[in-house]
Amino acid sequence: MRLISLSNNLGFDRIIVIPAKHFGRAVDRNKARRRAKEIFRCYDRRISSANPIEDEGRDYVLVLYPGKVSGFSLLESGFLSLLDRNHRK
């Protein structure tokens, strides 16, 4: 997994989930994408509170690699660790 974030001037956060090339079948790609978006939706308040500037939102790009993400809990823990590492920069 890789997380890239950029600032936007919209006042809210957005996410795009991109499974890397050769991720697997369309069913697997869509399942991983749905899971990542659900995690983002559940932790949206945590992400917003970590952002020091209230008027500024963030755009997040989450790149998923094949074989690296199997279960919901692994995806969740990996995503949260990437968010924490990203906000420390």
C-alpha cells in the first residue's frame, strides 16, 4: 500500500483508491476498493481532526498492490499506519 496526499481548497477530504496493475479479477479489485473507502468513511473524523487547517481539505490517493492486502483488518491497520506516518511529515 502507498498513500499520497495533496491539499485542496474544498474544505473536506476526498479519497481515490487505485488497485495496481495486475491486482487480480475485477471482483477482487472492487472488493478492495469498497473496503478502503469504508475505512476512510469510518475514520473521516480522525483524519479531519489531524488536519491543522480547518478550511483546507486533503485529497488522498491510496494505491493497493496485489498480494499485500488480504483481510479487512490488515487493510485497516495498514491504512491507519500510513495516515499516521503521513500526518507526521
